[in-house]
Amino acid sequence: MPEAFPNIFDGFRNPISYEVLVLLVQKLIVAIFIGLLFGLEREHAKHQSEKIFAGIRTFPLIAILGFLSAFLSEYVISYAFPLLFISFAMLVWISYFHSSAKGHIGITTEIAAMLVFLLSALVYWNFLYTAGIVAVLVAMFLSFKVQLHKFASLVEEKEIYAVLKLAFISVIILPLLPSRTIDPLNILNPRILWLIVIFVAAISFIGYALTKFIGYKKGINYTAVFGGIVSSTALAYTFSKKSKETDVLSLDLGNGIILASLFMYPKVLIILSALDIGLFTLLLPELSLLFAIGLFIVLINRSKTPRTETVTPSLQNPFELKSALIFGAVFTIILFATKFSQIYLGSAGSYLISIFAGVTNIDAITISIAQLKGDEISNIVAANSILFALLANTLSKMAISRIWGTKALSGRTSIGFSILIISTILILSYNLIINS
């Protein structure tokens, strides 16, 4: 039976086997499903009084047409696909001009029809994942018509400019910077430093957008989670600056700073679980305790925060490059201080180095200590060094809140961070005493 199939297609430019035919049928089914997906969505749009030229029946037929066009280009005539696509596009545009003459200006369904034609051809050419992803994304855009129009009506001109500025410093400037150190001390990596600037600016913009579009309480919480995963220090700086623009949010922003700070504990454990399981086991109970204490503080603070959902805060500049550059400069200074400590104090200054490094970033010092442990420092010294870095990081965020934040924000964070600082000092004291 399989051997008979090639004889059926003797007139084709390329022979076709039974196995290929089975694969073609499978891909054709995928293409038809893409057509059905679009057809269902467009049919639903028609129920909402939108007149369309294609629906649940026509879109699967368009998918079959696109699939067969690609098939014929391979097995019959090489220019079959472009010829049929141009013919189909002309048919679509004729339909559009006919409907627009009656006052129906929308072109969404016509574009969707051409996309189904092209996606079905991609399925034939084995780009199944690409076709599937594009199909789902387009279907989402079609389905979220009301939400997208509402979103567009809320976007202001300054927010469009903010997106363009963020894209410029990320897509244009970042690739131009060298990804290597350029100083004798092997410290300054322009690309890494610029990434920090981009991140601080991005936190400001994301926080602004979330606050505006989903409400300021949810927006602050989501931004705190995002910022805490990457850099709670940068988030503390951004939220502190923001509190002086929108004083009514000070308590909520303070809660967000503490919430973001909690993520440094699981982050350290995740890093250690990959680099040094012994150090991970040693610090697991201590960092888990600190995380639990911090979480309790956040919950207590939320219960004591006045409910001011009816208040609409004044939202200022969504893109703050100046603040991001200032933070990048401070970060660079701390890097130099850390390097000088390493040069002049050596391994004996492990704790002091951890304090310097922990002021701005906890990830780098954690990785460094995990790599040094066993060779240059002992297990307990490594654990204590990480605790010193966490202590320094908490102190730096409390200082940032006091210097750049409002009194209300500073008061909220000072109480929470003081509890975490005292807890960390008690754990460190215990470790130092039992290992002295």
C-alpha cells in the first residue's frame, strides 16, 4: 500500500511518499485549527455588531488555501505560493473597499485573514511553533479589543515618551558599551553599570505604570516583588524618591521597601544551593528565621496602614534617568571601596569586605564568598560574612529611606529594618560566641 502513493503523484516535480503524506495531513490539521481559532474569535466579534466578511467557516478555508499554496509551490509550480497569495490579498482588499464604501472602516478581519493564510503556509514549512505562538498572540489582541482601547485612552503623551526613552537607553546605548573592565583595578564594567542604571529607571517606570493602571496599592506591591527579586536596594532608592512626589503613598511605599527586602534571603539561599550545599544548609535556618520575621513585620504594617483607596495620588514623571544615574554613581563608589578593602586587608578583612559589598548588592558578595570558602576562609567565617553583608544591606536601605524619603516612609521602614537588624546582630553574636 505505501509503495502505491508515489505513483499517484508521478506528475509532480518532486515525488511524495506515504510517510510524507501522513505528515502533510497532520500539519493540515494544525493549520485548520489556527483557522478555527481566528474564525471563532471573529464570529464572536460579529455577535457584537461588527460586520465581517469571514467567520467560523471561512477562516478554516483560508487556512487550507494558504497550506495548499505552500504545498503546490514545492510539488507543482515554484511560484504558486506568491501568485496565490497576491490573488488572495487582492480579494481581501476588494472586500475591504466594498465594506468601507458602506461606512465600515475597520480592517482588522482582513488583516487577520491574510495572517491565517501566511501562518498556514508556515505550518507547511515546519515552522509550527512560530505559527502557533503568533496565532495565539494575534487571537489575544483580537479578543482584548475593549481592554486595549480602554488602555490606549488612558495613556498620556509623557508616558509614550517615557517608553521611548527607556527603549533608547536599553536598546541603543547598552549594546554600544564595552562588556569588559576598563580600569587598572578591574572594577568598572560600563555595560554592567549601565544595566544598573536601566534597572533603576525601569523600576520607576514599572511602578508608575502599575500604580496608574491597576491601583496604587496593588501597583506598589507588584513593583516591590519585581524590584526585590533583582535589587531591593535600587527599589528602596526609587520608592524613597517617589514618596516625596506622592506623600499620601509614603506608608504604602515603606511597606513595599520592606517587602522587597525580604526577597534577599531566599535569593541568597538559591545562590548557595547551586554553589555550596554545605553553606546553604548552615544558613537555611537562620535566613528562614529572618524571612519569617520580615514577613510578620510586613503583615503587621499592612494592618496598621490607613485605608485610603479613595485617594488618587499625584503621579509625576514616569521616567527618572537623573535619579538612576545618581544611584549608578553611588554604586560605583561602593565598588571601589570594596576593591580597596580586598587589596589592603586580604582574607583577614572578610567581614569588612562583606559589609562594604553588602551596602549595594548582596548577590555578588554571596557568590564571591561561596567561591572563596574552603580555600581562603572557613565555613563559619563564610556564613558570618554573608550575614554581615545582609546586615549592611539592610542598614543601607534604612539610610536610603531616611535620606531620600519622607518622614512617614522613614518612620515606617526604620521600625521594620531595626527589628531585622537586631535579629541579624543576635544571630551573628551567637555564631561568633559559639565559634570563638
